[in-house]
Amino acid sequence: MNLATPATPAASSRDNPQTKAKSRIFLLDDHAMFREGLRQLIEREPDFVVIGDAATAEEALAAITQDPPDLVITDISLTGASGIELIKNLKTNQPDLPVLVVSMHEEALYAERAIRAGAMGYVMKQEPAKVVKAAIRKVLGGAVHLSEKMSAAMIRKLVHEKSDARPVSPMDSLSNRELEVFRLLGEGKATREIAQSLDLSIATINSFRNRIKEKLNLKNASELILNAVHWVRENS
């Protein structure tokens, strides 16, 4: 199987009597090796089957539209459209399709944004296999999966927002794409590298940089980079 290609056509999985009783899962991650490892982990379970995988959100949307699975597992960082954008698109077209995020990025940075976009759970890639499998079962069962720490943090934030006890962080004003650019800057990536990574033009990345500076009240590029580096170190 070519791991970089979109999902297997619908009929081959849905019409197979051996897979009808199994929960049908679609994988989206731009690293073929990780997709294959996750596929093997999932298919060791007697009630799961992976019906397809993709490396980009565009490939995934086309495959999922053709053959809707029972669950989509996606990363946050992808070439082109991000995992957050994919979740929003899926929720617009298939609002009842559950999505679980499995990502290398710190839960504290992206979990809330993923949930707000419509995801039903968030798991970090370094978690043990049993946590990933438990998250899959929980989300398939209609519940939200987050770590205890993240769940508590989101509840505290909700309480503070309702009581106006705490001002909104300037970081919350950044869009999902702006946050991704900010993170990549903090990881030491140059503008050209970020543009290539996100499949966007350099002019678009520069536009994001300017909007980030304005929203975070930063005077120049040096302040932007310093703040981005500090934020990444603080949250890693």
C-alpha cells in the first residue's frame, strides 16, 4: 500500500462482511511512518479497522466524502490546510462525524482550539498505546477525551470567563493559522521554511507575521521572534 495516497475506495471496506461490525477509522497525518504505526496499533483491536489514510487535508476530505468513516484521526500540523481547518470543514459538511486529534504538539497549546473547532478529543503522540486506544473508544462512544489536567484547565477558564475574573490572553486573539506561524517562528523556522511547510506564499506568511505583531502589540521582527521563542520554550 502507498501510504501517501488517499483512502481505499468505499466499496472495498463497507461491503466486506468481515469489517461491517467493526468501527471504521480514517487516518490523516503527513508522516507515512506514523500513519503505518498507528494503523498497526488500531488494527490489533478486533473491533477496529482502518479504511484509509491520507497525508493532506485535501486528500482526506475527498476520501471521507466518498466513504464516510465512523471516526477520523488527524494531526494538527499538516502541509497546506491544518488539522483545525480540516475539523471545521468536516463539521460543516458532516456534523455528526467524530474527530480525534493525535498530535505531537503540547495539549495545552492546541486542545482547546481543536475542541472549539469540533473535535471530540485530543491525545499527544508520546502517550502510551493504551491511552490512544482508550481515547478512540471514548470518542466513538460519544464522549470527549482530554487529559485530566487539560479538562481541569478548560473548566477553570470557562468559570473565569463567565465571572469575568480573568482577562483574555492576547494569545487567544490569534487565529489558528497565526498561532501555527507563531509556533514555527518560535521553533527557529525562517519565513521561507514556514511558507514551504504550510504550502503558502512568503507574502502570506509575512502578512501573518504583521497581524501577529499587531495583535500581540510587538514593535518589530526582533520582538516577535523573541516572544515566539519564549512562548514555545514555556509551553514545551
